[in-house]
Amino acid sequence: MSGKGKGKGFGKAKHRSKEKDVLTGITKPAIRRLTRRGGVKRISSTIYPQTREVLKAFLDVVIRDSLIYTDHAQRKTVTSQDVVYALKRQGKTMYGFGI
């Protein structure tokens, strides 16, 4: 029998992959698509790590504010309205989500 949970504890442990930085999930092509949408023609290679840091800081604030709205409503699920209100609080009003 193979596996960790069978028998007297013999057997090899399950292989686990290393945790990678979550920011690397925002790939270069994704950043490139966003910049193209913004009208940028050429992109410096130093832009990618800076963009990841700025995006992380922005999302941290939006998620924190969204969780405050969710906690105040005594819910466990973050709704799209919570995110819209969090963005509106920052002065970035978003239309089209039923307000």
C-alpha cells in the first residue's frame, strides 16, 4: 500500500509544490493587455514588477473596505455592491452594478 494514510505510518509523504508569490500570477501578458487598453505603445521591462506592487496596494485597500461593508452588514459573503461602495468611497465611482 502506498500513501501516507495507510498502514503503520510507512510510505512517502505527498509531494507539495512550493508556494510562489501571488503577485507573479499577474503575468506579463496580462499587464501588457491592460497597458494596451490604456493606449500604451511600448512598455519598459522594469514596469512589470512596479505594476504588480501598485496593483497589490490598490486591491488591498479595495478588499479591506469591501470587508468592512460586509462585516457591518453581518454577512460572510462579499457582494458586488460592497466592492462598488468601496470604490465609491475612494472616489472611483463604478456604474452598471445596480446602484
